Amino acid sequence: MRLPRDVSGDDLVQALKTFGYQVTRQTGSHIRLTTKEHGEHQITIPKHVSLRVGTLSGILSDIAKHFEISRDELIKQLFP
């Protein structure tokens, strides 16, 4: 499945709340999110107007690995 091209850091933070992620801290332009579902997992999201495709791909792959689902399934759930 193709990644969306216009996702901002704030949009991704809001979408990840459905997976139990909460903002733990923010340092400069980077936001740290933590979830306790399926064990503890932390991810850092850059607070940019538009995330680069490679950055978004890496973040989504890491989250999909943690939740043991495919990246395509994660994309379908986050960006319906």
C-alpha cells in the first residue's frame, strides 16, 4: 500500500492515539510517544509540517513490528 504524502508530525501523533500512544515529552521539534499496549514501546516523531516518505516509512515499520501486524494493515487503520 502506498504511503500518504501529506502527513504532518501532528497528524501522525493524533492517529497513533488509537494505538494507545501518548505524548511523553517534547524536546525542540521532536515528540516522544509511549504506549504500554503489547509491552512498552517508545517512538520519536519529528514535528514537521510534512514528514518525508522515508521517515514516515521507518516510523510505521517500527510500530507495525511492535504490534506484530503488517505495515499495510497499520496504514489502513491509521489512514482510512
